[in-house]
Amino acid sequence: MSYRNRTAALASAAALAGSAVLMAAPVARAEVVDVNYQCKTPIGDKSAVSPIDIKGVEDGDGYKITMSWQKGVSSSPVELGKGAMTPSATIALGGAGNGTLTVTGPANDAALPANTPIKINDLSGTYVPKKSGEVTFTAGVLTIKALGTTTTCTPTNDPGPSLTLDVKAASGGGTGSAQGGGSGSGSDTGAGLPQTGPEDSAIALGTLGGTVLLAGAAGALWLTRRHQSTRARH
């Protein structure tokens, strides 16, 4: 096989391999999950079901996680003026992750009527993985602070994950699963120097030989012309 054909074949193989890796790469799986909240409020227990949506996007060394409520939960016996209510929540981590992630958001930007389900604004936080792999994100406890009181709403129906995300730890992190980035690859082989095979060596030697031959011919021609010029002066 000629050098040109061999190079083209290797390039095609590399392109196919890269396509296979991209096709095999896992993607985030998200679904809206109904969460049955039981809320402990200053005026007694209340319950509400709200569909919960959790999304994640890569952000620097971590992932920005956003939690959304599609229906209001709990309520207040009095109107809550603008800025009177501040929500926060926890998200339970599973899979390659563990513990909880706290998400927060701004206070209400409009007054909330009395005895009306409280609409929770989107809450967000940054998750920085310690190891690579698939991490699940499941709705946890919702906390509502308003007018000096605290209401806690806890899921009671054991909801499933709203998001499954394949994450990659920052440099130095471990590998949580086979899908995570491994270490010890051969990318450092040769310390950046090109690896040459027999054909490459032959081409390099041929080029060097041709250069020496041309230099020798030029030198011989210069000496001949100089000798003829000397004879002519005599």
C-alpha cells in the first residue's frame, strides 16, 4: 500500500472510530415526575402534588442544575407581599453521586394571594462531581420561609429521579463507572515526537540523500567554473 493510500485509510479509520464514540456516548435522561408533598405549616399540615422537572447543563467544572415546579404547593392564610417568600430545596443524588444538592432562588416577584397554592420559582444550584459516571437527581425537601415562619414540604410517594445525567469529574477526579473518563491512555506516548514507520523512514532518507546529491552537484559545478576562469586568465 502506498504512503498516500495508507494515510487516507488511517484517517478514515480514525473518523469512523470517533463517530462510534459519539454515538455510544450516553445522554441526559429527564422526565417530569409527580411529587406528593406533605407540608408542615404554622397553621397545620397540608398536602399537594406537583410535577417536578429537573434539568442540568455543563457549567465550567460543574453542572448547573435547575428544579421547576409545574403546580403550586402549600398556601398562606394571608397575602404574601412581593419579596415576602423565599424558597429553597434539596435534591437527592444517586448513582455515581451521593448526598444532597441545595438549590435556591429569588423571593417572589409578585404578591401571592391568600389561600392560594404558592407558586415556586425555578431554583438552581451547581453540582461539582467528585467522580465520573451517571448521577441521578431526585426531588427532596422543599423549604418555604415567609413572614418569619418556616414551612417544610417532604415527598412521601418515593418519587423516582427527574434527571439522570452522565457527568465527568474535573481533572484529578476518580472514575465512578465505565462511562467515566479513565486515565493512563496512550496519548502521552512519544512526548509529542512523530512516530515513523519503515516507509516514513525511507522517505526521510530519500529526501536527505537528494539534498546531499544536489549540494554535491552544485559544489562540483562551482569548482569547474572556477577552474575554467583561472585558465582563461592565464
